Amino acid sequence: MKRFLGFVRKEFIHIFRDVRTLVIIFGIPAIMIILFGYVVSTDLKDASLAFLDLSKDDVTSELIERTCSSDFFRKTADLSGYHEVDRVLKSGKAKVVIVFGENFGRNLESGKNASLSIIADGSEPNTAALVSTYANAIISGFSQLSMPAGQASIPVIVPEVRMFYNPSLKSQFMFVPGVITMVLTLICALMTSITLTREKEFGTMEVLLVSPLKPVQIILGKVTPYFFLSIVNVVTILVLSRLVFGLPVKGSLILLLAESMLYIFLSLSIGILISAVAKTMQQAIFISLVGMMLPTVLLSGFIFPIENMPKIYDWVSSVLPPRYFIVIIKNIMIKGTGFAHVWKETLILILMTVIMMGLAVRKFSIRLQ
């Protein structure tokens, strides 16, 4: 028994001497509970909201004020006509648009049904369902307070809920863009980092060093197969989405593939940078999964709306490439927008690619010398 206790004591000493093991045992659970505690939420908060008021009376003004005074919505635009509804939803300035019909206040005061439409961005099904439900609840509460005497059982405000881009609120409209992002991250960043780290760990990098190839050529030779395989994966996912789920590419297919290639370059650069930092394949896998895959799922807006998260998570998310790539895919695939609606996200990805590629080549060259 004494020998066994001594052996257990030795194992405890080994664990507490290894900082990486301590981080995995104690650090990851703390990070996970903080992340999931704030990120995984079904509550609505500060959802962007636009109004199209065709009545412009005191009743609509009061209802607009009541809606915006809640913590659920944040007014971002006042529209002048129906032609602006599609534009404001495509631009992402609003998740939902509330349209007041003509003579809204007069119809309400006379006991007639007042027409009101709730138009939500269905490209994010979970968010669309939440915003329409919350808006409907606020309007129904206002309707109950505004009912004329003797008509307590008759709703005088009849909201018409419409979903743009995804009328049936199919979950595939949310998952397909996220799956494309995750697959490219997995193949490019993870596999590239493992491949290059394996060369160093197994000692075969020295064989490459004595060859006439330059460090840049070595890097390109290693990542080129993953670039083309990633493009094949993107095309495969798009074809399966069309055939199995009936999800077409409403925008330009050429633009979508070009944006995918840009994100592939960026992910490959990140993979090269990880391989330059990691000493073993286990380290490369850990950094890739924790540093790339987990944020892609939680902080990119793939599943959970960024608007519902605390501000610090918004700041962290702003430096993550998946956040911008998912916005680009949703705009092109689901909303059918062109480059004019995604140029900002594209510019950010180009800037990130240049920075990451420069750092990766420099770090990798230093490691090879």
C-alpha cells in the first residue's frame, strides 16, 4: 500500500509540474463555463429593428416608443417606403422591420383591425423566430391596452408575420454556411498545422532543408494540395445542399467561390503560423481545435446571435475570421446579394490574410534557419 501511495504521489507531482496539463485540467473548464454561460442564451437583446410608418400618427409613435424602450430591440432605421425593406435587411442594419399600414391609429380608435406587418430576416432562423415572437408579444400587449370598451375579445391589431429569404425557417439555411466555414477551418488550419509540425517532429524537415527549395516553396508545396481539396469540399457541400436540402445559391456562384478561396488562403496561413509555434502534433491539434474550431461554433454568429452576447465577446469575435466569412456566405447564398453588400467583410479578410501570411512565412523561415 505504501508503494502504491508513493506512486500516486509521484503522479500528482508530475501533473502539477506540467503547466500545460494544469491549463487543460483547470483552465478549460473555467473558460467553457464562462463562454457557455453567456453565449448559449435564448434571450433576445438589442436586436436591430427598423420601422416603416405609413400612418405617422400618435398611436404609431407611441407603439414605436414602447417597442424601442424594451431591452429586446434597438431602432436602427426609419424607412420611407417598401422598396427600402429588402435593402435594410440585406445590408444587415436590421433583423426585423415593422410596417404600420395607412390610417393605423384611426382604425384602432374606431375598433377596426389595424394592419401591421412584422418582416424578419429568415436567413438566421433562430433569431428570426425570436424577434418575431418578442415583437408580436409587445404589440399584443399594446393592443390589449388600446381596445375599445365592449370589444375585449376582439384583437384590433392583427400582426402579419413574414420571413424574408427563408419563409419556412428551415434550419439548413443556418447550418450550411456554418458547416462550410467549419470544414474549411478543419482542413486548412488543422491539417496544415499537423502536416508541417509532423515534419519537424519526425525530423524529416532536415531533408527538406538540404534541398534547393526555399522556405516559401516548401510551404507552398505542403499547403497546395489542401487548397484544391478545400475547393472540392466547398463545391461538394453546395451540390449536396442543393440536391438534398433544396438550398440554392441565390447570388453569384463565382463570387461565392472567390470568397471561399480567400478564406482558404487565410485558414492556410493560420495553419502555417500554428505549425511554426507548435513543437508537437498534439500542440498543433490543441491550438487548432481550441483556438479555431471552438470560436467558430460559439463566437462567429454561426448558431448564437452575437447581439445577445456581452460586449467583450463582440470584441473578441471581431478579430475572428469565421465571423466575417459566415456573413459573406449568408449574404451571397441566402439573400442573393452581390459584392456591394459584402465588400467590407471581404476587405477585412484580405487584410487578415496579408497579416497572417506575412507572419506565417516569417516565423516559418526563422524556424527553418
